[in-house]
Amino acid sequence: MKILSARLILALVLCILFGGVFAYIARSISLETINDFDSTIINIVQGWEADWLTPIMKVFTFIGSTKFVLFLIAVGFAILLFAVRNRAEAFLFFIALGGTGALNQTLKFIFKRERPDIHRLIEETGFSFPSGHTMMAFSLYAVIAYLLWRHIRTAASKVLLLFVAIFMFAMIGISRIYLGVHYPSDIAGGVAASAFWMIIAISVYGYVLDRRKRTIAK
């Protein structure tokens, strides 16, 4: 019980932290006090532009696209439900990612931030803040890492898992800045919003599992 309470307190603290970070970014966008930050990062990232790098960034942005992520959600859900036969993990996977998509669309509708129009290498429609690619990528690789972490035993494998997850969502986020379709603050806001939601989803999942275990033990 004490361990469960400590987990819930930690989850609450992290939710407040990431919620506060998101609120700070959103207010800074509204007040236009984050413009210098955005401009500096955009200049750095777009300064990397090269003929060999642009196709790579387009691949990462495709990996984070709605169609590809929906495909991964369907495949992941099917594997967990029918191959692994773990309904709890399958529904966590589906709800975590479905909730992320719904949250992203809600926030975009609320803030209605226009996309940057400086040196675009691809065309994109829709509002800019927070980045949907970043939110979906963060949640996708976070939930995959969480589920695999529970079954991996070696420290080296866990480190590799974390590295791959962080690398994938970071590259997808950077690709959006490189290609000129998102501000860096869109990416940072997307990470904060996604982290907020994933903490809630995983905490509720862990709480339900703990209650089920205690019920079975009785």
C-alpha cells in the first residue's frame, strides 16, 4: 500500500510538472516571448540542411505521420491482443495512443497556432501547436518502452530500449523543425502534453493491475 501511495504521489508531482511546463510554453506563445527561442533553434536546425540529410528527415517525418502511426497502432494492438494474449496491455496501448490523438486535436483547436512559413521543405496543413507528430511519437515509443521494460531482464537491454525510444521520438520532432513545418516550441509543448497524458494512462493501468493482484491474493 505504501509503495502504491508513493507511486501515485510521484505521478501527481510529474503531472503537475509537465502540466506546468505546457502551460508556460502556451502562455509564452500567446505573449510572443518565446519567439527568440524558436528563431534560434530553427536557425541551428535548418542550418544543417544538406542534400543527403533532407531525405533522412523526410523518412523520420513519414514514420511519425498519421497513416503510419495508425498502422503501427493496429499492428501493436493486434499483436498484444491475439499473439501475446494480454488484453490489459493491448487496451493500455490503444487507449494511451488514442487518447494522445484526441488530446492533440483538442489542443490544436484551442490554440489555433499557424505553422511557420519560413523555408518549408514540405507542405503541411492544419494548426501547429502542439506538434501531433511529436505527441504521437512520444506516446508510441513511451508505451512500447514501458511494456517491453516489464519483460526485459538485463540492464543492457533496458538501456538500449530507452536509447531507441528517445532517439526515435527526438528525431521525429527534429525532422519537423528541419522541414520547416513546426516551431521548436510546438515540439516542446508536444512532449510536455504527451508526457502528462502518458503518466495518467500508465498510472491508472498500474493502479488497476495492483488492485486486481490484491483481489486475487485474497
